[in-house]
Amino acid sequence: MSDTNSAGNAGAIPPHPEAARPPFPIVRILYALGFAFIAYFVLIALFLIAVIQLAMLVINGKANEELKSFSLNLVQYLWELLTFITFARDEQPFPIGPFPRTH
């Protein structure tokens, strides 16, 4: 009988794999869906800014610097949205987190 005790936990049953699995992240998925909805409108806004910048280029011969800076911020924001939606990062973007700044 002491032979079984000296073997340590050799006869112990390993934990069930489901017991170690974290709960289903329903809140995270709901946030991801909400941020996907926001990302859609940000992408449309970026395309509209591109059309406006093209018109400014045709009219003035150069792009508007304020729109260029704003579009850089929007691109950074879209990047943050997409990384959260695709589970590449866990930090929530604006409006829950701070709005990204490129400067």
C-alpha cells in the first residue's frame, strides 16, 4: 500500500478539459458587433474625405492639410476598431477608450 503513496499522483485523474476553458465571451462579441457597425461608418467617412481631397486637389492644386490630419486620425481609429473586432487586441477603442491621435 505504501508503494501507491510513493508514486505521488500517478493514479490521479487529470482535470476535465472543459473545466479549464474560460466562459463564452458574449459581452466581448456584443462590443465587437457594435464596433463593427461604427467601423462601417468610419470607412464611409474616409471614402468621402478622399473624394473631398480629390476635389480640393483639382481646385487648389494641393490637398487640405486639416483634412489630411483628420483622415490620419480616422485611419488610426479604424485600425483600432479592426484590431478589436478581430480579437488582435483587447483594449476597447473610442468611445470607451481614448480617441487615437497621430500627432
